[in-house]
Amino acid sequence: MKLRELFPTANFDCEVLGLTQDSQKVQKGFVFFAVKGHTVDGHKFIPSALQNGACAVVSQEKLPYKESVLVKDIEASMAATALKFYDNPSNKLKMFAITGTKGKTSISYLLESILINAGKIPAVLGTINYRINRQVLSKAPNTTPAALTLQNILYTAVNQKADSCIMEVSSHALELKRVDGVNFDTAIFTNLQRDHLDFHHTFENYFNAKYKLFDSLLNPKNPKQNKTAIINIDDEYGQKLYKMLEGKIKILTYSIKGKADFAATDICPSLDGVAFKVNGKTAKINLLGAHNVYNALAAIAAANTYGIDLDTSIKGIVSLQGVAGRMQAIKAGQPFYVFVDFAYTQEALLRAFDTVKPYKKGKIITVFGCGGERDTTKRPLMGACTVENSDFVIITNDNPRREDPQNILEDILKGVGNHKNYEVELDRRKAINKAIGMAKPGDIILIAGKGHEDYQILPTGKIHFSDEEEALKALKNYV
């Protein structure tokens, strides 16, 4: 494809062989997008990109290079350019989008399991990784990849005969226009809870960012025929969204509290999963916590828009054995429970505690911290929640990033108050070892905050670190 097909106002032309915003991935004939990010300015890497063979450099700033192309909005430009270059592959796939504070990853796994059991070939783009027909392409640096990567993966999915794609769509991605031009068939709204206020500043801004996904379903340029919004009607913001969309588009609702298109009753949670009825039919999931019934209902409703019947969906959800880092049981023959969970908000911690409390026989021991360079207002809330719901807490580092861990600790301790059931061990490895070392038969250990992540971002840099691996190592010493 010629450059002027992508940028009609360009004052030169060349054959375009690829698109990237990573200077290290530039090859001969690639277009390099110089993006000024929150921490890294892509303009610094323009000389490197040109040296590696870039035929053009796109920027919002005027550049002293003959290969430069000036655009008004770099994020919008990347989305529009990728759509043209890859011939909008979303039009060739059944596109599912999942947005909301919590539940996106679990829904993506449940829906993937249903689709595969129904004989479909789905691609999945989410927090843990990007994969096609369960074959992992790469780990996920972002929940929703940047537009250039996103369109490339969708193009690859089409070429690998995928018929559908399940995407976790974050509020950041919607604000940063990563999914501009992607034509979705079905969009799921899970819930809205305190998170990302460092980025959005207010709950209203946060909700409005989520709404952009559903507004895209109303866009007359979206050619999909059976566009559907799936909404958790038990959530306050889900009810608000329903009222905003009512009469404009097909809506399917789900609930565990009352009437809905997909309603759950007779919910029986255990530490082996949850049994329940959906629209009167018996179902089970192997995920822990009644909250995962919401996620199962969302997946079943989404599958319905693809013509998959309820019986097939019920078989699909029970075949999923678990989701990495989501109340993931770590077992090495020990006489107590160890769970690794991605809970990094007050609401998510409460949900984790609600999951395990009914089965408490000994103590609940919690290891947790808060991420650096993120919403500081949730830190004291998480501190209070944890000491109030645990018998003992070890406060440690999460991903402090470039922030001083001591500052994060002081924010957490503001919420701890007069409670004395905690200690501080900022070395996360030592904190996990300490928790497992003090456990007695029947105790429950919750290692919260990082879930599936296999790294830790410290002020000194990024290192390999996995809560699952560290817990297993500590358990080997225990048993």
C-alpha cells in the first residue's frame, strides 16, 4: 500500500510494508508513529527508527525530517491508518467487547470456553495475554492493545480462520481511541467501581469513557446486523446505561437479584466452585465466589447473540477449570488454603473476603500492597478493608513503580487506624514466605493485588516476580 493511500496530504510517497510505534520493531518500509506517552516520548527514537528503515514518521509536531507526516491527533491517526492498512478485519469477525471495572477477564475466559465448546474459533485480547484458538501470541502489556497492535492481531486472527474475537476494552483504551473504527457486534457492561480516578478524575468521566463503547454500537457506520448491549442490571451504573440505551438498540440484561433476560437463582458457593440455576436450568462453574455467577451470566448472554443455546453455554462454562490470578488456589499438599487474586481495589478485596469467609476454620492471613503512581485515594480504603476482614495482615510492595514505597505505605496506614493485627514487610517475597510460615491447618492465606502478573515494577526497574511461583516455593519448604 502507498503512503498517500493512508495519508492523502503527505508531500511524498513510498511503499508501506508495516506500521509501528516501537522504534525497535521498525523494518524497511515501515511507518513509525512518534507518540508522546505518559512516561516515554517516541520522538526521542525517530533517528533510530529512520536508521532501521522507516519510510515515514508520523507526529503531531512539525519535524525537521523530509520523511515526516504531520497529523492533528496521533492516537486517532493510528486507529484510522491501521483500519485502512489491515482492511478493517473486525468486519470479518463476530466481535465481543467487555467493559467495566471488574469481571472482564473472567468473562472473556468463560465466553471463550463456551465458543470453543460450540465449535467456534475465537481470538481473545485481554489482561493476561492475546491468543487465537487458545494459542498464545504474546503476553498483554495492556488490557486493550494500542490500535496498531490491535488491528494487526485482528488481521492475523482472520488469516488463521478465527470466526470471532473477545476483547476486554478498558476505559483507557476508549479514551485513547485504541478501538476507534472497530465494529463490535456485542458489548457487555459489568459494573463500575472506584478505580482509575488518577486518569479519569471523576466517576462521571469514568462512566462516560465506558459509554463510548456502547455509543459505537449506535454509530450508523457500524455495519453489524444484530448489535446488542448486555448489561448487569444489578449495578447502579448498569441501570443508568440501560436507560440511556433503551429503545435505541437491542439490550439483554443479567441479574442475580431479580428479573432479567438471564437471571440466576439458587446460588450455592463453595471452595470448589459455584452451583446455581440460570433461567431455571442447573449450572456450575469452577470459579470461586458468587460474584462469578455474574460473569457466567454475561458470557451466556453474549453467546446467545451468536445463536448458541443455553444448554451448550452451560456445558461451556463448567469446562473452564479456572482463570490465572483470579482466586487461584495454590496447592502443594499443605493443610491450609492459599489463594492468589488480582484484587487491587477495596471492592475487589471485599469480594475476595466474602468468597472465603463462609469457609473459615482458622485465621485469614492477607498479604497485600498498593500500586505506585496510581489513584492514591483508594490506599487508605484498602488498608481499612484488609485489617477489618483479616486476622492478620502483612503489608508489602505491589508495583511501586517510580514512587517511594514508604509514601505508599503511609497512605495505606492512614486507613489502618488503631488496628494492631498487621506488620510491614516491603520485600514481597519475604512477605509471602512469612504468611505461609505462620499458617496453621485450616487457615486461609490471601495474596492480593498482582494476580497473574509475572513481574514487579520497582523504583530500580522491572524484575521477574510471580505470586504463584513464590507461594509454591514457600509451600515446598513448609511441607
